[in-house]
Amino acid sequence: MSMVSIKRRQLAYKLGSKADTRQFVPFSKTTNGDHGRKVFIDAALAPLFASLIDPNSAKGVQTIMKIEQLRAIAGGVTSNSNVNTPFEYMENFVDLALYYQIHNGVAEAGNSAVPGVYITDITFAGSETRSKAGLYSSASFRGQRQTSLVPDYIATNDVGVIHTGKDVDDCAEQVSEIAGRDNWGNPKNFNLFYIPDMVRNEMGIWITPCRRAFRPMEAAQSLANTLVQTQQRRLSTSPIHWTIDSDGIKLLQLALEHVPGILDKHQFKLSDPVGDVLKVINLLEKKGAKFASEPIIYNKKNKRALATTALSLKYGSLSRHQSSLEDKLRGKMVSPSYGSVHNHTQPSMIGMDFLTYTKNLSGAVSW
């Protein structure tokens, strides 16, 4: 049995005891026990839940409704039971995997747990993919897109995108829209640094450095190799134009720790970055990287990106060479069209049900 399994089993037996310091709160207003079992969730999972689920999206609403159904179906035929801990279960709800246990209120000395379902952990239920993280080259040939791995880490196309997808072919189709078309109206060829969903999942739970898992670090090293080898061996004198989408900024930040030299053959644009924006811009500037005319773009709907940028601005600043960019970012964070995000960057005690609290987080940061 792994150490993770052992610790999970130990916590399972501590539920409701004085040794259990977790704070469980009702999941939502509909799981307070009026109809079916009560459903509780560990309050500490709020930032992680908010980073994985947009409660206002169709998929988010579907996920929440399925979780609320635990008051009736918990421990049923659709659940997976733990071999070592019979009262602990795991169940997939859309893109989430929920771990929970059922407490039936058996009287035990020192146990104060109210009967109900207790959600103890959440992970992203992304399916495994055979496409590994790394650099790919994608070209359109007779209307068909062909994407292949680049073993020497050299990006030869003029356009590059760092993006996440369920598999590399699906990701390439999405990225083709970002890459755009050439002067003849044909889809552009591009380099894709592909991040599998499983890596994004693990990145999403990086709260402290010790939480960094092996695969994201391996992917970060691969991206660092791509940046270095392209810098040293790219034949074209014009820089490759990279677009980094959403959580890809976290991988870029890790990769830059392994880049010793300059990066003046690379130009960067960050799209809805979910990470420490100011730190990454400063690191790129120190390495001589170039920036697009608009280095950072937001679609105004990605609340996670806005929240993390607000937090980055609160604790950091750009160099004097990028002062105008910093002024623009600060202006966007207080602009009514982007929505005010400053009030949601500080944690607060939960004085309400879990779902209401996570909606108020406006996409808590996960880095």
C-alpha cells in the first residue's frame, strides 16, 4: 500500500474524532438534510474546487447537480469502494473525481460526526492519454492536419503555441484557430508544445513546492530543452512567436528555471494567464526575450486569470522598462468591463455553504 493510501486510510478512521482538525461544511443549500442524507465537504478544498470547476458554465452546473445527488446515491452501484477502507468511496462526476465516506452515526466515544456523506478529497478526472508532453510540429496537408513529435526540440515554424488538450491531435485542431492563416488563406503550420490534461491536473494542485509531481517537472524540462535548442540551432533570424494559454504559464515559469542563457529568438504572448504573471514577464525580460505588441490578453470571462493577475499585482511589480504594461494591467483589474477581482484574492472563513463560498472566490488561485 502506498504512503498516500495509508494516510488516506488513517484520516478516514479519524473522521469526527478530536484528532480530526478538518472543517466540514454543507456542500450546498440543497444538501442540508431536508431531502436525503446531509452532504458535507472539507472547507480546505474550496480553492482547488474553484480552480477546477466554473460553477456558472454548463459543465459546472452539471457537475454540481451530480454532486448534490450524493444525498441519495452515495455508496450506490455507480461508486467505487475502497478495498482497505470499506466506508470510503470514489466516484467520477463529469471532470471531477470525488473521494467521500459515509458516516452512519454509530455512537462511539469521542466521535462527534453528524450522520451523512463527507467529501474528503477532489482530483481532476482527466483521462489518460498516450500523447506525451513535448514539442510537436503540425502542418496542414490536402485539408488534413498532420502532427508529429519533434525529437530534437528545435521549433522551426514561425508560430508556436503552448496548449493543453485531451490528446495531441485534438489539441492541434484547437491551436490551428490560434495560429491563424497565411496570406493565401491557408492554415498556418505551427509548433505545438503539448501539455496533456493529466499534467494540467497535477499543476492545478500545486499549492506548495513539495506538491510538484514528477510528470509536470519532466514536461517543464522538455519545454526548457525546446527553448534552449531552438535558441541555439534555429536557422531563421526572425523569432518564433509563442502564445501561452491559461495554465501553460505555470509550466513556462518552471521551465525558465532550467534555461541558463538568453532567449532573443523567442517572442511571447500570454493569453488568459493563470499564474504569477509579473514574475514570468520579469524572468523573460532578464533573458532578453521579445514580447508581442500586446504581451498579455484576456477574454474577460476567465475569472481564474483575472484573480491570479490581481494577486500577482498585489505582491509584485514589473521592471521600469515594463512600467507601461504594469499600468495597463492595473487599469484592467479595476475596470468595470473586467469586473472587480481584488476583493476575492484574500482567503476568508467560510460562514456559508461550500458552493456559495466557492462562487464568491471567483476562481481561487491554484499556484
